[in-house]
Amino acid sequence: MNMMCEDKIISSNNKELMDGLSAIEDYGRSGLLPALHLAHNLFGWVSEEVARLISDVLRVPIADIYGVIEFYSMFYSERVGKNIIRVCGDPACSMAGSYNILE
């Protein structure tokens, strides 16, 4: 995809993000998860620019936003591939042999 086309997609997604953020009824930390889900669904990850935008709109410190992104494994702070494969690593899955899939 060329840069011009990619820029148009990003700017249309930014407009969609702003519309979605303005529709979030709870500002502050309670609106953080819906805002991050919206951004993640639009872009596939949460860039620094988007995180700062969410921070400004919801009036939440940027450190809180990155804290949530890093805590939940469903959010990404950098670009990822189209298809993501995860292997369960909790004790129950490990006992069932989930790590054998990786070998």
C-alpha cells in the first residue's frame, strides 16, 4: 500500500476515532477501556499519537493509558501482523501440554 493511500485511511480512521471518543459518556479512567478498544479496532494497535489523543480527550495521564495497554495482552503499542497466534501459558494449559505446540 502506498503512503498516500495509507495516509487517507489513517486520517479517516482518526475522524472515526474522534467521533467515537466524543460518544464515550464516561470521561476519565472509566472511559479508558472503551476508548482503547475503539482505537485498537480502528488501527490494530495504539500508537503514541492515538494514546496522546485519548489522554487529551479523556483527561487521563498518558502513563495510565500505557499502563492499561501493557497490562492487557489484547492491546498492542506497536504494529503487529494481520494474524496473531497465541499459546495459552497459564498453569492449566501448561499442564495440558500447551507449550508442546511451540516446539
